[in-house]
Amino acid sequence: MDSPTLPHIDSARVQLVAQSDRKAPADPDLYPQTGSGPATNHQRIQLRDVEDISLSDNAREKIQTLFRISNERLSLMPQMAAAKKVLGDKVHDPEREKMVLDGAAAKAKALGLDEALVRRFIQGQMDAAKTLQSMTPDDPNEQMSKEQARSQKEELRKRITELTAELLDALKDIEENLYAPPFKAAVATLITQQGSKDPLHYGQLQTIFLNALYPPQ
Ligand SMILES: C=C(O[C@@H]1C=C(C(=O)O)C=C[C@H]1O)C(=O)O
């Protein structure tokens, strides 16, 4: 990536709060418990089952690609929050969200991807993005001028647009496997294992991912 204007995420600035206002997941098979407590029997069984399935390295890589892109997209949000603060802009920008969703729907069509899945998935990514921005604390040492903030926001949006397109390519790559039970179980397990890296903490991102890929009936 060649974007020197995008600063790296500074985790010290992102003191994240543990708060998920999402509903309790419906299906414990797909929505494993997360948190710091010991794994439940259920989780242990599920992990063993997934090993038994011996998910191909290829499938594992594809799922991890999806997480990696999502993480990169989310990692831009503290800088987005900082730019918006300088500009006095709101975290939630419904016009921009409509553009992102419409762009994603158009690309979904071109790829032959299920549009409802794509809209759900990208809306989930945007919800997580807003949560992360709201959790970004003020930086009393922030020196950015409005001019700098405007160009930072613009650069970030360019990158976010690219990453949104990459997310759809990665979704397309797993679409045909998505509803095979072993694959579902593997997604749930890999998401749980990713939990420690969840920038939203305490399973919120896992829940967003799972709800988007496998909406509770
Ligand atoms: C990232 C932004 O903040 C929010 C999140 C968005 C996203 O994840 O694409 C889009 C609009 C905003 O509601 C932004 O304003 O660009």
C-alpha cells in the first residue's frame, strides 16, 4: 500500500470499552460464547469438531483473508475519528453510508454475489467502524489543521473504498462454501480464535461477522 499520509493505528490512543448492545446470539452452535472465562464444554467440543473436519488450508486462508481485510479497514477508524473531530463532523454519515452500500451492491451484481448478504455484511462493517470511532478518545495533543484533517479524511475514504471492494472479492471467494456446515463451524471457530485481536473487544466484532454471514432466523 502506498499511502504515506495514513498514520498507523496507535493502540494506546484507542482505549476501547467493553460494551456490546447487540442482542444475545440465537444459535449457540454458530454464536460461541466469548470473553475471558474458561471455554465451555460446548466450545471445546466445537473446536475439536473443527479439527476433525480438518478444514483445508485453502479454506482457512480464505476466511483469514476476510478477517485481515476487515481488520485493516477497522484500523483506519481512529484516524478517521481524529480528522472528524478537527472538522467538527459527526461519526455517522448516512450519505456516505448510502454511497458505500450502493457501490457494494453494484459490485456484488458484477461478481454475481448475493446482494442481501453483501448489504448485511458491509452494513455490519460500517456499524463496527462507527463503534470504533466513537470509542476513540480525544487527543489533547492533536495538532492537525482543518486542511490536514480534510485531506486525511479524503485519503482514508479512498483506502476504505478499496478495502470495501477487497472485502467483496474475499466474500466471493468463500461464497460457494459459506453454507456448508463444516465451513460454518470453521468460520465460527476461527472468529472465536480471532477474539483476542478484536479491536471492539468482548466478541462484538465476532457477533457482527456471524450475524452478517449467518443471520439468525
Ligand atoms: C468511515 C466513516 O464513518 C462511518 C462509517 C462508514 C464506513 O465504515 O464506510 C461510512 C460512513 C460513516 O457513517 C466515514 O465517514 O467515512
